Amino acid sequence: MEKKFRIRGEIYLLLSGFFFGLQPFFAKIIYAHGGDAYSLLVLRFFVSGIVFAIISMLIGTGMKLSKDEFFSVLILSVPETVMCILLFVSYGYISSGLASTLHFSYPAAVILLELLIFRKKISKIKLLCLIFCAIGIGVFYQPDGNINILGMVLALASGVGYAIYIIVLTHGKSSRIPVVKMSAWLSFLVAVEIAIIMVVLGKVRFEMDTTAVAISIFMAAVISTSALCAFQVGAPMCGAQTAALLSTIEPVSSILLGVIFLGENMNIRIFIGICFILLSIVIQIKEKK
């Protein structure tokens, strides 16, 4: 029973990583039609929140939270918001490739934080998977001369923020709330928090055309909702370390979609990186508890 439970969790996490990997593909199209990162993030989380809220009402779980439940979701929303803002701000200082590479340091951050906070040691298998993930993600990066210390710090901090989010999700009380209801509140809170930051930073603008709005709504309602829901279910089932390692399937799906639909190049360097990440995932799934 425990093995079947773990396998289900791993499937959810792989599906989540795949769906998250679709988002950069759609984001490139949205940006080409007048969209910007902040507007897209707010619209994405707000629409996802509406979808989750409707589903929650239809299945009878409602939207009512106790004070403790609301506080636990609020705590969970903070590192998610911080992660999104730091990552997108880092794009203004360094290339998106370097930013994404540094952001995907979060599996190591998860393992380190669990070791420091919960004294949870890493198994030899997970350590091997972490090394393979690091090699695979590192191979994806192609130097372009655009090196900025502040940008690198912001990208690394976004990875730490996501690691904190994973740990709070897997160890906190929010995982006890029905997934759809919790996802609805989380999405609404993140949308509000990002909107507030937009106002403070003077980033409020909306120049999307009809195509960008339509694709944004589809991405939020279908892709982001599926990704977030699958991750919220799978992470508590497998634990923080496994969730972080399996999530590295995200850049693989993103790269493959770019190659298939956008005509981006698949060279030997990218192929080797994909092989290392897939090898890490296969080893992780094969690990016996």
C-alpha cells in the first residue's frame, strides 16, 4: 500500500513538472502580444483561483476556512509570491537561461533546509539524483556574457524561496486542507500579493491584445491549474526532497516543446542535459523505501 501511495505521488509530481514546463512556451507567445511578467502572473493566479473556487463549490467542499487554516495558507503564499517576483526581476539583470539554471538550485536548498531544520539526512540515492540534476541543469546554461551579481543573487534567492514553499507545503498544516479549496485560496492570495507589489514598484500596466488575454486565460485555467493541483497533491505524498528532485522534469518539457513547436535548436549539449535529468528521475522512482 505504501509503495502504491508513493508511486501515485510520483506520478502527480511528474505531471505537475510537465504542466509547469508548458508555461514558458505559452509565456513567449503572450509576451510577443504585449504581455509582461507581472500582469501575466496576476492574471494567471487570479484565473486559477476562480477555477479552483468553482470546482471546490461544485464538489461540496466550499470555500470557508477557519482562522488557523487561513493563516496556514497565508504563510504558504508568501514564499510562492517571493519566488515568482525574485525570479522575474532577475530576468532584468541576467539572461533567462542563467536565471533558470540558478533557480533550479532549489532541490539542493530543500535538502539543506530539511537537514538544518528537521535533521533529515539525505540518502545516497537522493544524493546521486541531486548530482545528476545539478549536472543536467548546469549543462542547459549557455554563457552569453551577461553576468550580473545582483541578478545571480536574485535568481538563487528565488530557488531558496521555492524550497521554503515546498517545505512549508509538505510539513505545514495547509496540506490538511482539501487540495482544491487550499489551491483556490493560495492562488487568490498570491495574485493579491503580486498586485500589491506591482503597485508599490510602479509596474502597473496592461497592454495585452486579445490573443494574449485568451492564451493567458487558457494557460491559467488549464495548464497552471493542473500543474498546481498535481503538485499540491503529490508533494505531501512523497515528501519535500522527492518533490524537489522530480520537479526538475519541468525544464525538460519546456525545452522539448520549444524544439517541437518553436523551432529551437536541439544540440548535443541540451541532449546530454536532458539525459542526466531523466536518469536522475528514473533512479529516484526506482528507489526502494
